[in-house]
Amino acid sequence: MSLDTDFSAECGGAWGGGFTGDYYMKMRLGRRSTMRQAFTLVELLVVIAIIGILVGLLLPAVQAAREAARRMSCSNNMKQIGLAVQNHESAFKKLPGSGQCGSTGSTTTVYQIHSTATQLLPYIEQQTVYNMFDHSTNSIAHYGASPSGSDFITPSGCIIHRSSKGKAYDDPTHPSGQLAAQTNISTYTCPSTPMDPGTRDPVDRLGGIDYMFIDLSDVDSRVGSATYGMRTPSSDPQLTQMRVQGMLDCEGSRLAASTDGTSNTLLSIEDAGRAHPNVAKFGALSTRKTPVSSPAFPVNMSTGPLGRHMYAWADADAVTNGYSGPSNAVAPGSRIAKINNYGQVTGGPAECLWSVNNCGPNDEPFAFHGSGAQAVYGDGSVRFLSANLDGIILKWMVGRNDGQTYEAQE
């Protein structure tokens, strides 16, 4: 007896009837057709490919959204800095000192003991950090400075302003100042900068800064000049005429001194990406000297371990600078001043490495937003300035009383 016959007999006995072989075969085929089958390898590969394409399409949008958030945070930092300056003037009837008093681009630059960023700490909710610094010591006597023109020069070779008060943050006799300077102040760093606070200074752990107040600009604005659009040479007999004064100085100016209008005059602009000289590609070094003969945080330079930390918010050489363009670029590099100069390659090309003064983020307007940099004006407004902005126009925007006003290209 066949299987179908046996099954038919058995079922026939049970249900009072018999199944034919054809009917049973249909039942078996029906059961097989309802069984769930697994994906084939080809189908899995197709699904994976589709998912990959979707991720590839969505990732740029996610990255763009993250950068937009970082840029907004950066803009808010600059807004807080602008308001802090205005509140300082309201409290003291004068603007904070520029820290770096008229950048000359050489060792003849005059400094205050404390940076502008240090002076603004109470107005960005950092009173505790501010109190850790010494603001009362007679700096001239403490550092044994001798007269140098209308100011004083320390044995280390630093010229300090005649009104300087306090001890420098890198003074070994002032440990609380060192601790304060190692505080990371979020208001002073832009989250778009591709470095976290710990990697900016793995040696001394000093808090960094991504913004700079512009003390002056000496960009040559004489049409037809051989250095038009570049830094005016120090030997040029018209150098003084080519300089424009920024909003801050070391003499205690007020907002009213900006006769071009605070809404037309730049106060601070991004200068992001500076780091300790030991940090590859981002490391930078100033040739200016600290007022301390035996600094707690020595920075080696060709003349000894007295270099400034031009990436640290506590250092006057870092917070305020001149705008002059990449004056140290070598051929075939251009020395034309602009925003984000030599920013196409991280670390800069051979003709203008970021470790060189005024190249890339080293003491020049620079940001990691791609198409420009953000700036805060004297009235506290924050605007995004295009990297295509003419460098001469930017110079007039720096000048507080040059009689030139422009609506910046964004």
C-alpha cells in the first residue's frame, strides 16, 4: 500500500471518507508555499548598499547641523565678550586695556601685566578666577624694570606699560595666578576649533583662546603702492599714516572715542586654532618676551626660555594683536591680508606654516567655519564676515576714527 493509500485509508476511517493522492499532494505543496524563506546573499548585499547610500546622503546634513550649532555657540561667546567690554566701561568709565599696547611687530611692543581677557573675567561670571590674580603689586618695582622712553623695561627684555599693576600669571612667586591661568574658560574657545582644551597645551595646561581684540592695523592702503594690501614695511616713511587705531588701547579710552560709530567698528574677531609650540601643525610661538626672568611656564625660543604663550587667554600677547596679513610668507606665497589666510591645508603650506607669526591662525583673523569668521562690533552685535572680504575694507572696519565706514560682506 502506498503512503497516500495508507493516509487515505486512515483518514477515511477517521472522517468517514477518503483522500485521493492528488488532494494530499496539494496539501503538502500548500504547506511548503507558506513556509518563510531567508534572504539570499544578493538580497542582503542590496539592502546593505541601500543603507550605505542613505547614510552617505544623511551624514553631510548631520555634520552641517552640528557645525551650525557650534557656530551659534561661537557667536554667543563673542556676544558675551562684547557685552563684557561694555559692562567694564560702565563700571570703570573706561574700556579695558588692550594688554598689548600698539603692536609694533617687534620686541619694542609695550605690554600691560594682565590681558584684556583677564580684565573681563568678572563680566563673564568668572569673578572667582579673576580674584586669583594679583592686581595690586607695583609691577615696575617687583620686576626691577628701568625706564624705557615713557614706559619701563624688565631684565627679561619685556617693555611694560607705565601704569602696569600686579604680578604676571607665569610669575613663580604667584602660584594662584598660575592655577587661574590653567582654567579653561568656555566663553573664550570656539567649539568649531578641532582641538579640545587638553590638546591645545599638553605641556602647561594653560587655558586657550580663539578670539582676538584688534589693537591696530598697518595694512598698506595706498593704491599703486608695491605693498598695497599687505603689511606696510617698518622702514616705510609713511608707516604712521598707514596705521589705524582699534577700539582698545592702554590709555583708558571710552566707547565715545570710536567716532566712526561702534556699529561700524570691529572690537574682536576670531583667531582660532592656536596652540602650544609642541602641538604639531597648530603650535605657534611668539618672539616677544614675558616680563618674568624665570617664568613658571618657560617657552623656548632662539634667545632663551622667555617666550610668550600666544594661545593662552591669560597672556596679553595672545588676546590682542594687530591685523597686518601674512607678512612672513615666503615666495611663491602671497602676503595679501585677508580672513583665513593659508587655511586650505591644516598646518599651512611650506611658504606660510601656521607656526610662523601671522600665518594662518597665528595672530590673524582665522576661523574653522569654512567661508569666513565671526566678529563682534563695538555695539555688541555679532556678524559673520566672508573670507572674500577685501583686506583693505577690513582695515577700515578696524579703525575707530579713520573716517571710513563700510557695510561688511557676509
